[in-house]
Amino acid sequence: MLRALIIDDEAPARQEMKYLLEQTNRVQVCGEASNVYEAIRLIKTIPVDVLFLDISMPGVSGIQLAESLRTHPNPPLIIFVTAYSAYALEAFEVNAIDYLVKPVNTDRLNTAIEKAIGLRRETALEAGEKPQRIPVSKGDKQMLLDTYDIVYIMAKDDYTVLFTNEDSYLSTTSLIAFEEQLRAHRFFRTHRKYLVNLDWVLSIDHAPGAVLTLTLKDNAASKIPVARRRVGELKHILSL
């Protein structure tokens, strides 16, 4: 799942973009900024994959922010979202990966997100990270799942079940092996039976009979228990 910032000086525009991104279930909105200075502070403190960036803003423009990020050691991808088509040439001159015109068309937005996911995967492979695709079974079919799409993994008998937003798949790989393999991709062992992709966490709740429960952002709004001994580490990771 992509981690994103929305940068726009108009609050209704930020709200609309956040809604559209959340509907895709492929983007986690990590923060919002109403100007470039707020955006820079967030970029310095939050891991971000992509900026959904307005161009025409008071003071410093989105183009100027994009230009300044070209010297960043690990710059986020940039998708411009603007009411004006006239800036397209300037946008691509600062290495934007896409240019969306308001009101944003959902098909165009999905295309831009797919492009960002592909570029993120290429960057990870170039950096020497392990491939982020997991072999699984569905009936008599074998397929590969992108780790971004795995919401959580559950141990069951002598196999594991991998849940995405839309379906579930089987694997003979143990939960312990998945925990080691996916640790670097923000998967956390909450319980002896569950391994959760933290990018899919919607909220952390206290529940009767359990110390904490994670509510996930999948279509089922899945609730995953957190074992008492795992609470401290989870809070540290999430900086709670």
C-alpha cells in the first residue's frame, strides 16, 4: 500500500482527494498539508511514497516544492492534482509521474496509482530488497500476491491463509517464516495466529477481554487481537 501526503491549500479539495484515495484501498493517507512549508515538515518526519500535490498555492507553488525535492536523498513520487492543464509541461520537467486535472476522474486516478506502485517496486528491487511477491494457491491455481495487497495472514492447522481486501489464499509457508520474510515490509506479529500489514490498520481499540484490537481498512473491517506481550513493541513501532 502506498503512503501518501495530500498537499492543497483548499480544505474541501483535500477532503475530496482523501475520500477518492481511500476508496481505492491501495493508498494510505498519512497526512495533509495546506501549504509547502507544512508539507516539508511532514516529509521530514513521515515515511512517504507519493505526494498528491496541488500547483497553484499561496507563497511557494507545488512546482517549486517538486523542484526542491529533486535533491532529496529519497524523494517521494509526485502526482500533481490541479484545476489547470496549462502547467503540464512544467510538471513533467520536475519529474512528476502523472498530472491529474480537477475534478479528478477515478479511472485516471487508478492509472496514476498503478504507475506509482510499479515505480515503487522497481526502486525497491534496485535497492536490493527482496521481491515483494508471495506465491499462493487458490483452488487448483497458483499465483503471486503483491505484499502491498496482503491485509493480514492467519495460521490455520498446518498451513496459512493470506487475506487481501477482496479474497483469501492458501500457503504452506508457516507464519513464523512469513514473519521473518515480511518484517521489513511493515508486517507485525500481533498474536500467535496473526501477522498484520500495519499499512492496513485503521484504528487501535481497547476491547473487552483483550488488551488491544486492531481494526483494519479492508472491506470486512477485520478485527485482529493483539497479545498482551506484543502491545509494547506495537506501540513503539506506531509511536503511540
